[in-house]
Amino acid sequence: MHLLQASSIFHLCTTSLSLTFSASLKTTKYMANPNPITQPKTEVYSVWALPPESLRPRLKSLMSGLRAEYDGPEFEPHITVVGAIRLTPESALEMIRSATSGLRPYKAKVASVSRGTFFYQCVYLLIEPTKEVVEASAHCCGHFGYQSSTSYMPHLSLLYQDLTDEEKDKAVKKAEELDKEIGGLEFEISEFALYKTDTEDKSLKSWEKIEVCHLDGK
């Protein structure tokens, strides 16, 4: 074989290999980096039962009195109906509107001032777990695809804080002193609210009211 002919064949072979290798790299790169699928944005939401507007100043005064002594973030008085659940904004709105449609107002009654075991249940008003109260929560949880607990303990928090057991006991007594008639208080729930509630944010600065729905039984 002539030297020139061998050189040409070698050149053709190396060029072919180079093109094949280049194409292989492009294919590998494409397969390793496919177009990312955009995930829908989600937030953490909760559903709250709101006490009547006429009662809120009294509750806020009691809560403020406890914060003056034990600090803690400020928040709106409420009874949690659906605990923190991650949803898209669109789904959250659709679910609360569906859950409150046809739901009638119901009564809630304070059983006592009590204390819990963690930050979000530091000191609270224990609400009697009547059939109406428990069924309203279970009804709403069902619409949110949220597994309601059989040990559901309805309560209206007065203070969010990390306290020792001794401090909590003192805070309970303080609450009873600030409002001596709070035990046995009965009121109507006629509004549910959807709140954005990132539980990792203990300052509550990111918490936001999204929508209030009226319970009118229609």
C-alpha cells in the first residue's frame, strides 16, 4: 500500500472516530441534563376557627398580659381546625371553600386554662370536645385530605413560648388572674380562616391570613 493511500485511510478513520465520540458526548450530556420539570410551588397552611369579633379584644388582652410577663410572638386568637399541611395556594383555597360550603355555625365552650408540652401549645384555653366541635374539625380535615386524630384536643392558644413546667404552671395561674371569668365562657364559631403558617418560623412574621369563610349553612 502506498504511503499516501495509508495516510488518507488513517485520516478518514480518525475523523470518523472523532465525530462518533463528539456525538456520543452530546447525547450523554443531553441525557444527563434533561429539561427540569417545574414543580408547583407549595406553602404550609392551617385552618383556624375564629372566635366572634366581639370576643377578640378580651382574648387579645389576656394574651397580651401573658406576653408582657413571658414574651413570645403575637398572633390572632383561634382554634386550630386543620393542622399545618403543605399545599399549593390554589389547592388550599379550593379546599377551604369546599369545606365551609354548607357548614353551619356551632358553639364552643372553654373548659379550663391549661398547659401543653411544646412551643405551640404552651398555655391555652381547653375547649370542650363536644360533638359539634369534633365533627366540624373532622369534616374540614376530610376536605383537606388530612388525617384527623381521634385524640383531637380543641384548644385556643394564649401563649406560644418555650417555658419550663414550673413557668407554665405560673402562666396558667396568671391567665386565671387576668380573666377570672374565662372558664366556662361560651361563644359561637361562624368563621373559618385559611392561614399560611410555616411552623419553622417561630417569630410568626411570615404567617399570613389568606381568606376568611363564613359558615352560613348554604
